[in-house]
Amino acid sequence: MFGEYVRRFFSRLLANIDLGLFGIVLPLLLIGLATVFSATYDTGSRVFSHLLNMAVGLGVMWGAAQCPPQRLMRFSLPLYGVGIILLVLVFPLGVVVNGARRWLSLGIIRIQPSEIFKIATPLMLAWYFHKYETVLSLRHYVVAFLLLLVPFALIARQPDLGTAILVGAAGFYVIFFAGLPWKVMGGMLAAAAAAAPFFWSVLHDYQRRRILTLLDPTTDPLGAGYHIIQSTIAIGSGGPYGKGWLDGTQTHLEFIPERHTDFIFAVFAEEHGLLGAVILLTLYALLILRGLMIAANASTLFSRLLAGSITLSFFTYAFINMGMVSGILPVVGVPLPFMSYGGTALVMLFLGIGILMSIQSHRSLNRR
């Protein structure tokens, strides 16, 4: 009887959990935990906090996996609306950290409302295109871009260019997969190129310096170029096989800035070398491949658009983070998926994984 009880317990626990997808995420989590430990070996509280964040994230993932896509659609408009209200409240009530007003204090915890839009934006746009699937016209794409522009502008104003880019990319993927005409895309690229001087003028001084020092970090080695110089030294010093776990000199001598968050890839590459980096890239490639397979097998437009956007968002995360740490992209605040230390960002990533699992497990029932 006890054996049957255990069997039923695990059967319910694993209900709607895509083991193939989770089997890719789990090693990323374990690698991330080991790297966070190495990067913060002298402050064990951060490792404990990271474990708590992982536990909360796993719970969120499980809950999202049990929620059918039809029910997810009902949350689209309320989540988007509440998120906009929270973003607006950040300006008068937000907590300032490192010169940026991005967080709201809720007593014992702080939340970053902009993180919500990594899911809320594609969810809202997927619902919108699903609603007007049979009558889509150019007008609907214009409305979709306006729905995307509102959170993008509010987040960029905080300022938080990294999160704004991720939210913009997640929304654009939905619009693209919804059938955005190539002529319109070409016109948008031309308009963006023409507006480049304007965008340059509205950037903050530190954002301009980050872009300029990308070309030659040595022009400001102790300022804007410091992050890139130290991270590339760490990556290069790792060699083919790395220096070994807990043996990274750039890490433990504290040359790498933000080593447990945005620059955690430099810590990992120094300790595990090229071989470790290739393994990490392979895991991300498998994650993206599995997500695209789930999107391709989805049975409604809402599910396909949402799964495709979430999956390519993981690609955007990894590409931008590794690119900036390697010195081929400007430094922006983008964490490495399932590796970087962080609460709200990690939970949102788990929510995305849970939604993918829901779409996969409910695909045969996910019909109008």
C-alpha cells in the first residue's frame, strides 16, 4: 500500500512535467549553483538565497505546467495591466540602487516589475493575435507595436536598457511569428537607422561610454572599459580546460565585477575553460531546440506564438550575456539564464519553462 501511495505521489508530482525539457534545465541549474558558490565563496548567505530562489522558481514552474494554455490566456490582459501600473509606480515609489530606480519594496522583499514583462508582453501579444487571427491586417500589427512600445519605454526610462531590450525582443518575436510582412520589417529597419542619431541623443552618458569603449576598452581601462577588460582576461586565462573549480584567480582576487550576476560566464569560463564553455553552449542549444519543437507542435496560434517567443527569449538572454562578457557587445544588465544569481529574473525564467511544459502537455486538448 505504501508503495502504491509513493507511486501515485510521484505520478501527480510529475504530471505535465516535460522530462526532456527539465533534463536540460537541471544541469544548467546545478552548474549555475556551483558557479555562484565559487563566485561568492566568502558570503555563503548568497548561496542559501540562491537555493531559495531556485525552490520558489521550481514551484512556479510546476504550477505553470499544470495551468492549461486556455487559462493562461485569461491572465494576459490583467497581468499586462497590473504590470503597467507597477512600472508607473516605480517612478515615485521605487527604490534606487546604483543610480537606477527599478525596484518596489513590499516589506520583506523587493520586486522588479520590469521582469514581469518578459512574460507579460509575449502573453499579451499572443492573446491579441489569437483573438484577431482570422481578420489580421496591418492595423493589428500597428496596435501590437504600440502594446510593446509602452512597457519598453517605461523600462528604458528607469533606466534599465538590458531588460528593455529583452522585453522588446520577446514582443518582437511574437509579432514576427504572427506573420509580420517582410516589407514592413524592411521599412522598420530603415526607420531605425534613420532614427539612430535621436536614440543616441537620449542615451545616458554611461550608456554612451559603454558603446564607445566596446571598440577600444583600453581608452578607459579603470572606468567603462574595466568590465570588458577583466572579463576577457578571465575567459582567456581559462585556456582549453580551465583552472579548476574554486581556483579562478581573476574571480577570487575580485577583479571580475558583478561576478555572481551579469558576469558569471567569465567566472565559469576561467574555471572550466573552452571545454566547459562548449558544454554550456550545447545545453543552451538543446534548450532552444526543445522549445522550438514544442512551439512547432502546438495546436493553436496563441500557444505557437507564446512558445516561440519564450524559446527565442532564452536565446536572446544567452547571446547578449555571453556577447557582452566576451567583449563583442556593449555591457548591459542581462543575466545568464539559470546561471546568474537573482530572484525575480530566475523565477520569470522558470515561469517560461513551466509555460512551455503546459503547452507541450496540453497540446492535444489545446483546441478552440
